[in-house]
Amino acid sequence: MKNRLFSLLGILLTGAVSAQPANVAADYVRQHFQKSEYLIPMRDGTKLHTAVYVPKDASETQKYPIMMQRTCYSVAPYGADQYPAKLGPSTTLMQDGYIFVYQDVRGRYLSEGVWTNMTPNLPDPAPVAASRKKAKTAPATAAGSPDESSDTYDTIEWLLKNIKYNNGRVGQWGISYPGFYTVAGAVDAHPALKASSPQAPVSDFFFDDFHHNGTFIQAYIFTYPVFGIQHPKPTTENWFVPAMFNDNIRDGYQWQYDLGPLKNMDKYYKDNFYWQETVNHPNYDEFWQKRNILPHLKNVKHAVMTVGGWFDAEDLYGPLNVYKTLEKNNAGTYNTLVMGPFGHGRWSAETGHTLHSNVYFGDSIATFYQRNIEAKFFNHFLKGAGDGKTGLPEAYLFDTGQKTWKTFAK
């Protein structure tokens, strides 16, 4: 039952089953990529575990762009000789050829540091803001303390200098919580960052996930150990086993019904810092407001393609508001929106028949998205002209009534 609940947690929180150990399907990755692992120092000295997969045919005459994902959900499998079943957001992009980079964020798995939920963005005040590069590479100061933006910047800077045969262009993507890291990394971005695709991104925890439009989502009770326990030291293992798993739960609904008032959760979570933060901040106060990344989406110069699903029960607020805010604050920036007939992150894997519950929308819709939308976007900005003439519309929206994609110029 414990393993089954962990699997369900993985699907709920990331939109897909978490990284799988190497198997037969991993032969392609092993045959075509060389894996290396690094501890990349951030500007405050904290080292973040990073796995890098370089195409084996990379050379001075065959250089590749970097595609990066930063995550709190583990970059397993660990070990330079251990390979995952696939790389990148799709098989199409994996086979197109990129240098793929995965990083454990602060305080998670093999990375050093202290874990923070939805790390507040700390923009550098003037005059530091006039030179973000100077701020990002200088020692940590009160004016330039590390956040997800600076960690992304520092990682890109290190990669460009230390990973051979990169073409100087970087892209990033992530689904769900990694979608938040993608959005945060687009703020005060490194000049080599040319394309970002936040997918089902969390933008504000008071309106996504734990609170939908401010209403607490009780189903998330089981997830608090994932987010409210610090790892004692860098580790490859999960350290956050929920205490209630000892109750031998057979029916999650019945267990919560029998729990009674939510104050009874202190029996399990009195030492869970994120549960205590949730209890202590029931309203949209400064604690939540400073974790909202949307107000910081200004002066974004590189291309952004935000992706979501109409039937996403976790993060529907995020993608719509990330796109809307970028559009409002960044005139002239390449900014597009894609919304498909999907649940949470389900565009990342083909299911054949595309269904939500018992409603059928068509076949191979995820594959269409991956090949005709996502691959076009990244290949254009990371390998092609990069001039914005992608052939893609301002918005690619799936009409769930007519069961077809529609394009919009604005």
C-alpha cells in the first residue's frame, strides 16, 4: 500500500510517474548520450547536484544547445553509469539532439542547502539591477541573495563554461512544480537563455494546488511530508515517508472522513513546517503574496511558450495567468499559449486514445503537440534562426466541443 500511495503522489504532484530506473527502453539514451554528474557551486557557495547528458557525436563541428530542467522531485537515476528511460520533454526532442541537464534544487536529494516552498523572488535593487550579470556572479549579499532566478543564472553560466560542445543557447522546461522553476528562471534571465516552456506551472500556491482560489484542498493532506520536511543531508533516497502510512490506510476518503477537524492533523504534522505555515496563514497574507512569481514577470526578453490542460485539476490557474501576465508586461516578447484536452501534464506522454474520464477527444493528440508545437518552438529558438518566425500562432487551443485544435493570432 505504501508503494502504491507513493506512486499516486508522484502522479498527482508531477503530472507523470517519477523517474524510472534504467531498463530496456534506456538503451537509446545509453547508446547516444554520455552522462556526467556535477556539484555546481552557486554564488553563495551552495552546491547543487546536476546530471548532464551530452550526445556522443558532439564535437567542435557538431555542437548542441542545452535543455535544462530544475526540479524538487529528484533527478534519478543517480550515478554516472545509470541512465533514465528517456530524456527531455519528448522522444522527438531527445532524438533531435540536445545536451540535457537535470538539477536537484536547493535542499532536495543530492543538492546542498535549505529547501523552501515557492522560493520568494528577490530582485536586485538599483543600481545592482542595471547589471544582473554582476549581481549573479558576485558573492551573496543582502542586495543579491540567492533565489531560483539566481540559481538558474549561475547554473547556466557554469554549464556554458564547463560543458564542451554547447552552441551557446539554452532552453528550459518543467511540468507542475518544475514549471514554477521554469517561470522563476525566466526572471532576470541569463542572456544565453533563449527559450522557456513552463508547463502546468505553479505560479501562486494560494490559487493553485494547495488552495484553489483560496479554498484549501483537503486531498493534498497526504502530500505535506513531501514539502514540509527538510532532508537531513544530501541523499538519493526519499526521506519524507508520511507518518499516517503506519495507519495501514486502505481508503483515503474514509481515513480523512474519520480524521474529523483538520486540527487533528497535528497528531501527524506537528513538526511539519509546511503544514504549520499553512495553518498559520489561512488568508492571502504577505507569506503567500511574496511567493507569487507573477508580479516579477517583467523585462522577459527571451521566447516563452506556456502549456496547460483544460482538465488539469492541479494547475489551471498557473498557465493562464503566466501567459496573461507575460503578455501584459512584456511588449514585443515572443509569448505563446498552448492549452490541450489534458489532465495534469498528460501532454508529456502519448496514451493513444486521448480521454478525460469517459470523454474521447481523438487519437495521438500528445504526439501532435510534441512534434508540431513543442519541437518547432525549441528547435527554432535553440537551433534555428531564432527570429520568432516559428510558423506557430499566438495561441494553440483545443476546442473540446468540436474536438479539434484551433489557432488564434491574438
